[in-house]
Amino acid sequence: MIVLGIETSCDETAAAVIDGRRQRLSDLVLSQTELHTPYGGIVPEIAARAHLDHIDRLIAQALAEARIGLDRIDAVAATCGPGLIGGVLVGAMTGKAIALARNLPFLAINHLEGHALSARLSDDVAFPYLLLLVSGGHCQLLAVEGVGRYARLGTTIDDAVGEAFDKTAKLLGLGYPGGPAIERAAAAGDPARYDFPRPLRGRPGCDFSFAGLKTAVRQTVEALPAPPDPGTVADIAASFQMAVADALANRTANAIALFRARYPAGRTLVVAGGVAANTMLRQRLTALAVQSAMTLVAPPPRLCTDNAAMIAWAGIERLKLGLIDGLDFAPRPRWPLDPAATQGSRAKA
Ligand code: KG4
Ligand code: ZN
């Protein structure tokens, strides 16, 4: 079984070819970072046009690297949401066009399901598992029961954690994307110099909040002489990163207790999404998993940040179950993994 995957929901144009035995025959990611850097964040219109400029060539390249023609592909999987809708449309329409022209099954993939199942591509993790999904648009704890079966245990009540990294980096003049920039700056910093708040720490439940932490960092930066010296920037970055890791670990500890009560056989904690590339967070979660008699699975950083391998893999999982979509599937800017959990939530989904 071989699936072509297409990803265009944010600022990475990506195409990959994956087989049913978890082999990545090709896995190409074209980052648009340079296009968006002057604006300090992603400009949706620029992103959509750049996807359109590159997607055909990238798909041809992915097939060439995999050394196969479209005649060997069993299905086409494309991200159909959630995300920046202009970009999502580009990938979804391209995927549908290939499926139509070659009479192949089309698989409309939820980008979040791509992240959620990435640990099954990298590590063959068995269901059920507890998932901490941390990305630019999302911060959620989910029980993953099976393909298409997710129970949300907690979500952010304000910002996504990746957004907090990006905004903090902007404040510190570290540029975009913020996560890797903060991580680099933090390497030389003292994480104990600033005692930033750990929002919701010690409270029951599994929800997250990052607005208070972001405000505390802003107030600290504003009180400094401008521009702050590099040593201070490094200390703020390290202290911020530590506060985020503490907050995430605390909420995840509560989720582990809930998860274990509901799924006594479940022993795996998975962290996925762009922020899961963060080394400090991985260390923190490894320690938490050990304390809780759980095993932490963190896919390699390349599979954590946006890519098409995870989309093709979600396609393989769905194809195996016969979950094929019609070519009339409408791309969605919002598409929660657990629709039952969204009522009353202010979180982006
Ligand atoms: O999953 P992703 O690539 O795109 C979305 O679906 O949102 O996540 C992107 C987010 C950005 O906010 C970026 O700053 C963050 O992941 N990120 C990191 C790191 N690498 C990427 N955050 C912290 N540390 C990193 N090393
Ligand atoms: Zn993502």
C-alpha cells in the first residue's frame, strides 16, 4: 500500500510518499519562513500563493525521489483542515485533481490527526495512548482510542503554546519562527533568573493557559532598557522556556491520572506537534513519564513540525479501514478532533 501525502495548511509546502510498512519513500518540506520573516508572522495570502507556486513541482519531486510513478500510488491524502483556508484549498484541490485524473481514492486528512498518528509512523505505538498535542495553533491533551476516535481531556483557554513561543520571540527581537529561536537563545541563559508564572499549576483539570505568562514576559521586557543586552535576552528565553515546560508537565500529570483511570492498559504518553521538537520539553516529559510508570514517545523533530509524511501516514491508516472521502469534501478552516468537546471552548480548533 503506497500513499501520496500533501500538506499546505500553514507555512510549509510538503509532499511525501509513504508505504504501509512505515517506510518514508520520500518526505519533502519546503519552508516559507523567509517570505514571512519581514512581517514577524505568517501572512495567509502570501502563504497561499507560495503553496500554489510550488506544490506541483514538489509532488513531482516526491514521486521522483520515491522512484515511482502515479501508477504505483494507491491513494492520495491531502490536509483538508484545520488551518489557513487559502493554503488548505491549494493542497486539497491539488490532491483531488490527481485522485480524479488517476481514478484513485481521495483521503481528506485532518492536520491534527496527522500529528496525532505521527507516533505510529515513527514508533508503531499501540492504541490507546495519551497525546499532548502542542503546535502553533493548538495545545491539547487527548486520549487517542483509535483512528478517528479522540477524547479531549484538556485544551488551552487562551493562546496555543507555539503562539506563546512565537510572541515571546517577537518581543525579544529573536525573529520568527519563535520556538527554535527561543530554544537557541535559552541554551546560553539562566532559567532561574526570572520567576515567571506557571499558569493553572496545581489546579485540578487538564486545561492550559498562557496569556498570563505572556503578559509577565512583556512587562519584564518593557521594564528593561532598550535594546536589552544579549545575556538578559538569553535569561528571559531560558526562564520562559522553563515556565512553559513546568506548566505543560503539570497539566500532563493530571491528564495521566485521568487517562490511567479510563484506560487501565494504556501506558504510553505521546508528545507531537511543532513544540514537541523542543529538547527541554522532551526532557521534562521523559522525567514525568518515568515517575508515572509511562513510556514517553516523541517522534523525531522532523516529524513533529509540519510535514506531509504524517498526512500520508494518516491516509494509510484510513485507507486500511476503508475510510475514503468523496471529491466533494469541503475544506475546513476549523476541524476539531473531538467535536463533542468543543462546546463552550474558546480554543482554536
Ligand atoms: O506543528 P507546527 O509545525 O505547525 C502548526 O500546525 O502550528 O508547529 C509550529 C509551532 C510554531 O509556533 C513554532 O514556534 C513551534 O511550533 N516550534 C517550537 C520549536 N520548533 C517549532 N517551539 C519550541 N521549541 C522548538 N524547538
Ligand atoms: Zn501542525
